[in-house]
Amino acid sequence: MIIEINNITKVYQVGTQEVHALRGVSINIDENEYLAIMGPSGSGKSTLMNVLGCLDTPTSGDYRFVNQLISDMNDDQLADIRNREIGFVFQTFNLLPRATALHNVELPMIYNGTPASKRKKIAKEALDRVGLGDRVNHRPNELSGGQRQRVAIARALVNNPKIILADEPTGNLDTRTGEEIMEIFENLHDNGNTIILVTHEEYIAEHTNRIIRLRDGKVERDESLNGN
């Protein structure tokens, strides 16, 4: 078991109002699963993604990441998990505009102190894996949307994370390019990565092996997809 979430809640204070974003969510995720989190706007899917990625902490309930209780960790330990154990892919790519593809991919390794010579080698290999070995010196404005997302995926891979969290990874892409990005995720899953993606697109979720559907902060349905 790589992730165990037991009865977590998340309550935000907005002015004088309490917003209950998550209401008693329990989920187990095994190593090498490939799953989608779906739900309408306001269902809690982004909040759940932030909790899974250790970007936010639940109000109550337990979150265990590889048998480690997240609530017992300090800020430095949580930052270390985010850097080493979780690869993030965002809808808006989050690339440095003036940096080359290679330097963008190197960034997580700069933060954890990987030597420069080793960083460049690993970053180049990651770009090769996503089909961008010939674009290492291109900046984001010299790349298409699909190529920028490939750079973001390569960046998520360089620390060999236990899970990849992808938040609407095809949201800014046309359908054909989105399908190409999903092929990359499928290959990563075939090679042993655990992948969790948030999407509102049914055809994107159908690439995965499991769909968790949220509504009003609760798990409405947790279904396995046969044949994937």
C-alpha cells in the first residue's frame, strides 16, 4: 500500500462561513495503480489532490504515505516528500519561461543538491523518455503546448518519485495532443510508476484502471475499469 487515507475531512474558513471541502474520504492506493479522480466543480477533487501531494493537510483523519503518518511530519519533512517522492504535473505546465527545457527539468534536483554533472545526465534521459531529446535547449515559448507538457512530465520523473500526481494534464491541449500525452502516462505506468490524475474529461479518465468519483466532498463511486 503506497497511500492510505482514512476518514479525512478538510474545512476552510471563508469569512464567517465554513466550507467543507472533504467530508470523510477514505481511499487506499496500491503501488503501480493508475487512477483518475473525477467530480464536478466543488466536489473536492482539487482539495484531495492537494492533500495527496502534501501541499495541504487535512482538518481531521489520517493520511499515511508509505506507512508514514503525514500529520507527524514537520514542514521540512513534508517538503522532502514533495521533492523526492511525488512528481507533479500541472495543467498550466509551470515552466520557467527563460530557462531551457533541460534546465526546467533539472530544477527538482537543484533543490535536493544533486551534483550538476549528474543532473544534466538525468534530465537529458528524462527528456529522451518523453520524446524531446532533440529539444533540450529550447525555451518554453519555442515549444508547442504538448511539448511543454512533455517537459513538465520529464521534470516530474527526475527524482524517480513513488507517485506522479497530474492535475488536469490535458486541460490546455487539443484532443489529439491530449491523447499523445496520455500515451506517455500509459508507458510510464507500464514501466512501474503509480499515477494519479485529476480530470473532468471522461475520455481521459477511461485511459486509467480505476476512477474515483467525488461529489460534495465524499466518494460517490470507486470503480475499477476492466480491460485497461
